[in-house]
Amino acid sequence: MNLEEIEKLIEDIPDFPQEGILFKNITPILGHPEAFQSLAKIIARSLPEGTEKIVAMESRGFILGAAVVQHFPAGLVLVRKPGKLPGDVLSYSYDLEYGTDTLQVRRADLKRDEKVVILDDVLATGGTAQATEHLCRELGTEVLGFRFLLEIDFLKGKKKLKAPVQSLMHC
């Protein structure tokens, strides 16, 4: 399937998780085997040569990241909410469009000078992506860029990010 066909599967869910938010639901893509496999391959082909790790954010980023590394020779690192990762973690708190949150990564999962790409489903205000970039840089990795399935352009989240951004779809 091509991106145009895949994009038609995304559902708009108004007022979720709270009033005033338009949630972009990607689960119909995940439930469509051809669409999901095609999307994973498209993202994998977009990754820069030399990428050693895909850093994926909770929770839909995990799903995409796990699928992408099946088609690209990189490891997968999970960035999670507090209390979900064992061992020594690095934490960073940030603002998002409807509150605040904290993300953590295991220090042992990323090595200094390792080349990473940060992956998530949607780029909105950029808070989650910025927090993840901060964690990666704090641990000394080289952030080669970001990959998003969908970017909500009017929220201008890209402006918060230092590394190059590539979004497959825009709205």
C-alpha cells in the first residue's frame, strides 16, 4: 500500500483524551496487515544510513518502532513514563498540549556517540519529542533525526526540535 491509501485509514476522534483535542487514531492502520507492513517498510527506507538505534516513545511509538526494526538493522530503545523501566533511568519532565508529563530512558540502553533516530506516531506540540531528544542528548547520543507518521502542522511542534524532522503525512 502507498502512503495515500494508508492515510485514509487514520480516524479523527474529537474531544479525546479531553475536550478540545482532536485525536488522530492510527489503530485502523495497525489492524490492517498490508497497511501496517507497508508503513513499517516505508519508515525503514527513510532512515539514514548508520542509524544504530530507534528510540521510540510510549506508547504508539513502541508499536511502530518494533515493526520498523524488523526491516532495518537497528536496535529499539523504549522511552517510557515513570516507574515502567527497571534499573538506572534518566528522567525529564515536560509540558504537552493538555498537561505535563515525565519520560524516562534506561541509561544502559543508549551509549555515548551512538547514532539514533527518534520515532513516534504523531508530532503535535513537540513536547514529547523534545523531551526524548533531551534524554538522548543528555546520554551523549548523536540524534540523526526524527520520524513521524503524522505531523499536525498548525501546532508547530517541529520548532522545538533540534534534529531534522521527517513526517510522512501532514494535517
